[in-house]
Amino acid sequence: MIYKFKSQADADVIMLEPNGEHMLTLIGREPSAQGVVTVAQMPAAIAALEAAILAQEGHEHARLRARAEPFIHLLSNSAKAGKDVVWGV
């Protein structure tokens, strides 16, 4: 499965299933075929991703930053524009 995160505020972010599920898990969401991150949930989601990146930097999983940054960018721009991020819809 492919995760396609969409928002009216920015370009889509597409991830393979393992990476998309990892991002959702990091933000405290259950991986699922469809869902939404609301504007109200975005600050906590961004903070969780940034904390995970900091915790893993310097370790073998340092690639998390490269995978998470487009998603963080989408969440940030969507929060500023007041638009939810959805997937699978």
C-alpha cells in the first residue's frame, strides 16, 4: 500500500507503506487505510516527529529526518493555512 498524505495547503506527500505507518505511529495514530490529522492535532504531531528525529540523530536510524521532513513541512503549511491533512480519501 502507498500512503498519500494530502492537504489543500501544499503538495501531496507520498510514502511507501512501512514509512507511512512509521510516521503515523510516531504521531500517535494507528496506521489505517484512511484518516485525518486535524489542524488542532498538527502542533502535537509536528512536535512528536521532531522529538523522534532528535532522539535518533547520531544513530543508525538518522535517515528518519529525510523521511519525516516532507511530512513535517506538509503539516506545518497545512496548520498555517487552517487545512486538515488526509490520507486514503
